[in-house]
Amino acid sequence: MATIYVKTGSTGNGSVWNNAYGNLTSAITATQSGDEIWVAAGIYKPTTGTDRTASFTLKNNVAIYGGFTDTETARNQRNITNNVTILSGEIGAAGINKL
């Protein structure tokens, strides 16, 4: 089991907080069954483009936890109230919802 780290603005390989992935999609792709993804506070979208059909595709037996700052070493150190992590589907023009 591995822990993969994600933090907005990062460009790393997810191995530690200071080398975190910058997007959740890359982290999910890199996981294997039994891994955990720890996601720092921020807003994460499944694409940086405008493709409104893009979505996060989860994997079986991979857990994703938000609520981190980027210094934690144990899952119970996260604070989901103070470190809000949002998975957003608002892609393209802001405020336009597709039904």
C-alpha cells in the first residue's frame, strides 16, 4: 500500500507532500489497489481544459481523503473543516451547469 499526495500547483510524482501531484487525475492513474490518495485543501477539476464531459474515474480499492494542509504524516491529522477539499465539475464557463 502506498500513499500518493496531491496539492494544487505542484508538479511532482506524488511520493511526498513536497513532491505532490498537481492534479487528482494523475494521482488516480498512478494508483494500485490498496493505495490511498491524500489531497490537500483546494479545488480540483478532472481537466484543465473545457471538455465538460470530463470526470474523475475512481478505481476499486483506492481510498481518497481530503482535508490536508500538506504537512500531515498520519490520516487522523487531517481537518476537513479547516482544510476544505473540493472536487468540482464546473468546467469551462463559470456558473454554467449542464443537466
